[in-house]
Amino acid sequence: MLVLLFALARAGAILVPLNWRLTAAEHRAILADCAPRYLVAEKEFAAHAGMLGVPLQPPAGAAPVDGTDADDVLIVYTSGTTGRPKGAVLTQSALMWNALNGIHAHDLGQADHVLTALPMFHVGGLNNQTLPALLAGAAVTLHRRFDPALWLSDVAARRPTVSLLVPATIQAVISHPAWPGTDLSSLRMLNAGSMVVPDSLIRAFHARGVPVGQIYGCTETAPIATVLLKEDAERKLGSAGKPAPHCEVRLVEGEVQVRGPNLMRGYWNDPKATAGAFAPGGWFRTGDLGRLDEDGFLWIMGRSKDVIISGGENVYPAELENVLADCPAIAEAAVVGIADPKWGEAACACIVRRDSLDEASVLALFRDRLAKFKHPRRVVFLDALPRNAMGKVQKFELKRLLETR
């Protein structure tokens, strides 16, 4: 995938990485939006790829075109609150500026060795450490998919100096039987991101002598917007840090807004969504709520957007609610995030029944419609959904109700 990205950049073409965990239906929606000319798939995905209706290889001898910094090079799809995937378009220049932010965040140099265990179909796995490491001249070890046993064994055997994990993968690592006996001494730091990381997970690494930095950002910021450096990891534990060198961050009515050359150009074929994502002056509206402390460090207080972050994956309630709306036995439904000891957060479907329906029947509705990581982990049947005077479902009331049950 890395070779393909660099080749396409040189040719002035665009890579659209696909999340292999999505269903064929979800992939077809993405492909219908970006209309790719060719699909590249490894053998294990050949049958799935054959269902998507895109040619599986380009013709030989295609004439190359010289790519430039201003060219679009990467479209990463992220579902919106409407449930429809949106493609964040990143230029070659945006990836370069983000890589410079990454070199700063992880203090990367030629002597470093990065262990990449997060998927590269997300900006976190691809752009957070991997591309910055290559720009800095560091070594990179890639895992095909995250496995806590393999991560621990490679830390001991391959001796990486830095790695990047999200809360669910940190939890999997420190819960693994090999955790107490694994030599972590090669790691000069670990970075975490994707969502607010529980202090207990950070302290588990600190207790082993490995400082845990933080990266804050999103797909639209490529993703590095703020960083908590190694030297601040202990005294500002849990903070998202300060703006990356090539980023500006401000709070407007509590909302975190970001500006810089690493930001997306916009959403592919969606000028309306693009316009709504930016405030005047080129400031990207993250939808996250934050505060700045007396030292200028950013603390993320919550999300004004409705996204659920489960195991590092974004799950948008609207996607699940669209599926539930198709079931005649359901009178009304709403999906909210609930705390989950393994995944950090998980989706909970709150349902008012019109006809007889059980939990197994509800869960079956999502089969082949949405990727498994998006499926509800819990189903709750209610007599009615809490609504305000305008008839809008009050999801904060739903969460409060779930906490008391």
C-alpha cells in the first residue's frame, strides 16, 4: 500500500484506501461516490473485490504524469452524522506538512524504528507515524493487523523505539499474559490517540518506564493537530497537548477549531458538506469540545458530534439508525454510545417496538449491512424515547437512563 501511494503521488493520481472490515454494500457506496478507475486487492479479498464492479488492474504501459504538491493524493472516507460516507481529500502537500508535524510529535530521527500495528486505511496508521518515519529516514515494521501477542513479541525481538496505539489496543496489550514479562526497554515513548485515553491505561505504561504522549486530530486534519510531547507526558497526563508546529488551534464557544496546511482540501464531490465543515478564515470545525489550561495545554472535554469511537473506529449512530428504520417491527429507535471495558465505547440500540421483536432479531438486521465493529453491543427496549419540546430525541437523557438501569 505504501509503494502504491508513492507511485500514485509520482503519477499525479489518487489512492482511496478501503477498510477491509466493511461490507460489500458499504464499499459499493464509497466506490459509487469516488468512481475509481481501478481496484487493487490482495488475493484473500479477491472474491469480495469481484462483487464491487470495478476493474481489478490497470492496463500495462499507462503514461505517467508528473504529480505536484498541490495534487490530491489521498481520499479517506469517514461516515458523517447523516450516515453517508464522506471522502476527506488530502493533497500531497497536506501529507508532507502532516509528516513534519509527526516528526515533531514523535521526535523521529534516522536512528528510530517505528512499529506500526494500526490499520493503514485510517490516517492514524498511515499518516501518524508511518509516513513521518519514512520522511525522517527511520525504519518501519508493519503488522498486517493488530495482535497484542505479536505486538509484545516484536517489541521484545525487533526493539522498536516508538509505536502508536489506541485505547482498545492498549487495553489488549496490558491485559495480555505476556505483558508483565515483556522487555519494553527499547521503547523511548508510546503515542496514543483516537479518543480520550483513560488515565489507568497511560499509567500502566508509565509504571513500566515508557512515557505515553498524545496525538489529537481527525481524518480531516490528516490527523495531527495537537501533540503531547514525551517531556510533558507525566505532568500533563491525559492532555491533548499543544498545537503541532504547523497548526493553529482555537476554541470558539468551547469547540476546538484547527487551521493549517495539513488540513483536507474538502470532501470529495460534496461542496455543501465542505462549506459546513469550515468556519470563516479556513478554520476546520472539529465538533469536539475542549478547554485550555493555564499553560496553554488542550484538554478534550467531549464531543458535540454524535460519533462513537469503538476500538479506534468511528461509529456514527445515523448509520445504525438508518438500518433500524427499515424494520417494520420497530416504531422508533436511537443509538447512543455506552462505556465498554474492552472497546472504550460501544453502540447501544434503544428501541420502541411496534410488533414482537427480541434482541437477536435486532442484531440480525445489521448482518451484511454494516461492518461488525459497528453493530450494537447492547439492545434496550423502551416504552418511549425521551424527546424535547421540538420532538428531537434527547440522547443525553437516553445515556442517563442507561446508566441507571
